[in-house]
Amino acid sequence: MSLGPKRPTFKPTPYGYTRRSRGIPRWLLLLITGIVLGAGGVLFLQRSYGPQRLTAEQSEQLRTDLHTANLESQRLSVEADKIRAEIKQARQDQQEQAARAEQLRKQVADMAAGVSNLIEAIPPDPRGTSPGIRSADMVSRDGGVDYRILLIQDLPEGQTEIPALRGQIKLIAQGVYPNGNTAYVELVEQPLDMGRYIALEGRAELPNKAFRPRQVTIQITGEGSDKIIATRTIRVTG
């Protein structure tokens, strides 16, 4: 016997609405996953391409190296200042030396001009030779003869320089012995190398102390020749 119409029995279908079980939302999982992946990427980049973190020993070594570098920089700075000061002093010394050299050059030029004027004022050699034996002193003293001789070459007309003269100079003494005998004694023979003028002085010992020189003949010969190119006889004093 039927009491009423039958209610259809409920059967879920794939397209029907059903209540889902509770859990973590999908969007939250995606967000957490993105955060984890991003943090991992940052750590990877820091380790791979970023600056390395130093250990305590490395940090101490770095501080030591920086301190050493600062000390070296200070030392180099001090040395640079010292070098700059030395360069400045050297330049100053160079300027002073240049000034002194210029002063000496002027003095030498003045002396040369004075010598030239003095040479012109000295009486010429009576024989008129060049070189001329312009002046000579012969003094007999203590068994020898002290001599001083001034030789001057004539400056060719129109020239400011004169070639060097090389040759020999010889001193021959003429005198007597206590018994009255006359003799000639060679006192000096030495090389001669002169320009415009030369002053010679020295002492010639007599080979015999009993010999009394009365006069000395000066003879000048050219290099490699026995020809006498200048001569003059000077009386011995003393």
C-alpha cells in the first residue's frame, strides 16, 4: 500500500555540487613556493657572483695589510717630499754655480785682456824672433843657478789664436874655474810646449861647485830639429 509518492534517491554526479575537505589554499602554496625559490635564487647569486664573506682570520689579515699599506704610503710621501726638496736644492745650487761660472768667465776674459795688454807692453826680444825670449833672470846661489824665463810668441796679423809650439829649451852656462880656465856647462835641457806665452822657472845645480857662471845662453829648438829658432844670452847675478 502506498503512503505517498516516493522521493528520488540522491546520487552524486560528477557535475553536482559537493563540499570540499578543508586544507591549504592553492594560492598560498604558490606564494610560499615562489618565496622559497626567490630566496634560493638570491643565495645562489650571492654565493656565485657576489662578494665572498671573509673569515675572522681573513678580516684580521686585511686590517694588517691596510695598516701596512698606510705606513708604506706615509713613508713614500716622506721620501717624495725629501726628493722634491733635494731637487729644489739642486736647482738652486745649479743656478748658483752657473752664476759663479759666468762670473769666473768674465774674470778670465778680463785677465786675458790684461795679459794681452801686458804682453804688448813687454819689450820685444832684441833678435826679433818668435818665440821671443822677452825676459830672463839668472841668479847664482849655493852651487846652482835659479832661473826665470818668459817666452812669448808673436800673434800673426789678423788672427786671434796662435798654434802651439813644441820643441826643446836648453840653458848653457859660460864661466870660469878658480884657476882662470873658461868653460861651458850645460845646465838644463827640457821639453817645451807653449801657446801664446809661457813662464819657466826652476833651479839648475852646477856639476862642479868651484865653477863660477858669468852668463847663461838660452837656446830654443823646434820639435824633431836641431835648428835654433830663438836664442839669447843673459848675465848671471849673485
